[in-house]
Amino acid sequence: MGNLPASIGKYRVLGQAGRGAMGTVYLAHDPVIDRKVAIKVYNLEGTGDGDAQLARKLFYNEARSAGALDHPNILRVFDAGEVAGQPYIAMEYVPGGGTLRRHCEAADRLAPEAAARLVAQTARALHYAHEHGVTHRDVKPANILLTPQGMVKLGDFGVALREQATASQTLGPFGSPRYVAPEQARGQPATPRSDLYSLGVVLYELLAGRPPFAAASLSGLVYKVLYEEPPPIQGLCPDLPAALAAVVSRCLQKDPARRFATGNELADALDAVFVKAEEAPAALPSPEEQVKILARLRFFRDFSEAEVGEVVRAGKWETYPQGHRIVEEGGQEHAFYVLASGAVAVTKGGQEVAQGEAGDCFGEMGYLSRGPRSATVTARSRVACLKVNGTPTEWASLPCQMRLNRAFQQALIDRLARTTAALARPQRG
């Protein structure tokens, strides 16, 4: 601690959070925003010209790759710069600093459902990155942080491949050999399906407490990745659901075309494994029953029964299991939802900012503005709701349009009042 810098740029250093081969991570305070941040400082001292050049490439690549992404399951990059020739990145601070690495040990394994939920979160983060032209190329447990609330944060985009990058972005074919896809081991370009293979290795390790491939030498490990099949995971975990074993097997296919095509497809498959029988969708209420259910809710308190019927005819009755992400931050889907039963949590940048219950609506701002979603909405319990697409002028009578506008305004007022009350409460820490 004697060599701890007092500050890094504008950030006041509070302590050291970790140290690695390429540098040091400090816990610091941002005086402008008044928040804790993690500062990764790349160490260029005492390195050869080649190592220093590589460190600078990793620095700029991570800053540009992760800095362009804004997803609740991706570690946010706030700032980047240099102080006295030392590059640094200011990132989101995750209390505790734990990663999925410790849960890959046999003695500290998670329950299969918990492991699947965390991997599903990571898969959705990868889907978002891939849609924005970024292939991670170094997906491994040590690069997946875990918050105290059980949310994953995918980090370390140092060797990520960016679609818009120039030919000068030459950072090698892959990151960590244990997690590379066969095509990467052959020196072929990594693709989004390569990231999903790597995530499949993480899932295997979380479930089995050991990696699918291990060898005494790098060449032996690469040979196994290229030509051998991993031990069937059900042989190591006899009680594992067959559907989950099938997901693992599909992730680890040698042929990329036989893997999941997208992160969302993988996440949906993992979510489906643990939809319990009692969570199976109940019989869909008839339109008449939907009107009766919704008319009792506060959102529709000023609507006539006929006007509620207009909204029902324009919408679709949906049910979601606990933990399902109904709305994704940054998503382009435009609809508003009225909760008929259950509860939801609203998070922004990984932080919970609001909750909703029966009678509340959500998604109306994106619905009206047609812009990207500003927050993620997750089911806290089993949820039933009415989902409505299309602008009101397309399907609603003029009186119904007026009722909707007033209902949206009242929902916004109620939400602001609850947020103000929450902010007024004393903060800990």
C-alpha cells in the first residue's frame, strides 16, 4: 500500500482491487459523478518495446470495444486516458470483485439452475455485443464478474474483434486456450458462434467442476479441442436434466453451424430447461375474461368497458416465468405492457431503479418515442400482462386515445413520486 498513488487523473484512489500480468486495478472515487469506479492501469514500466506496444493495443482495443457497449450484463467503461504515459480505463465498480472462476471448482459449484441462469445472462450480453459488431474472443470464468445481487458483468474486451476496426487490429487469434473454439485453434477468424462455444465451456465447467478438456501441454490441449469429444456431462452429473445436457452438447459442437446461432437463442434454451410444470402457461383467458381482469386494475380505472375492450383487441396476453427479461435495455422492440398479475424489477445500467406490480404499466416511453429501451424489465415472479403494439391512432377510438394519454401521464407521475421518495431516503455506504 506504500506505493498506492493518491490519484489517477481526476480519480482519487481508495485502494488496490487486483493485480494482473498487464497491470493493476484500483478502487477509486469519481468526484464529478460522486461514485466509486474501478481503474485499470496498464503497466508499461520494465517491459520491452514489444510488450509495451501490445499493452497499448489491448488498452485502446478494450476502451473502444467495451466503451461502445451499454448493456446491464456488460461491465461499463466510463472513461479512458493516460497519466504520465500510463494508460488507464475507468470502469464500473462491482463490489466484492468475485467472478465465476471460484464456482468452477468442484467444492464450490452452483446448483444447475443457478449456473444456467448466470450463463443465460452472459449469453444475452454476448448477443448484444455481437449485434453491435463486437466479438469478445476471450470468454472465460475469470472475465465474468458476479455482483452481490447475482447479476453477471462480462468484462475484459482487450482482445475483442470489432467489425469496424482497421486491419491494424492484430491481437492474435484468441485469448485463453482452455476456452477457445476449434476454429480459433486452427487460426481461423473468430465469429459470434466461437464466443458461444467458449461460453459452453464455461457452462460445462460450472456444472461439472472441471473443464471439458485438460492436458499437460498446450499442444495436447489444442489436439483435444480439435479432435476429441468431451466426457458426456451427464456421466459426471447424473442428476442433470437431459435438456440441460443437450444445451451443453450443442454449445460444444466442433462444427460452428451445429451450435446455437445467437446468444439469445442459447439463453432462451437455458431458460426453457427450468420452466417447471407448475409454471407452465395457464389456459389463455378469453377476450371477455381479459376485459374483466384488466378493468379492475388502476391503469384502466377511467376507461369504459368498451374502451378496455379496444385495448384488449389491439394487444396480446402474455405470461412470463420468474427471471425472464421482458424488456431489454437498448432493445428496439416497441410495445407497452400492463401488468395483470405478478411483479417486475426495472434496472438501468445493472442497478435496480424501480419495481412494478399488478395495475402498473411499463415500456410506454419507448412505445411512444419509438426509441431504444432505456431500462431492463425482469419478472420477479410469474407474470401475466397485456402487451400492446401499434400506435393508438391505428387502433383506438378518440376517447380511448385520450384515456391512454392520461393513463400514461398518471403512470409517469406515480413513478416519479416513488423514485423521489426512494432518493430522499438516507443512503448507506
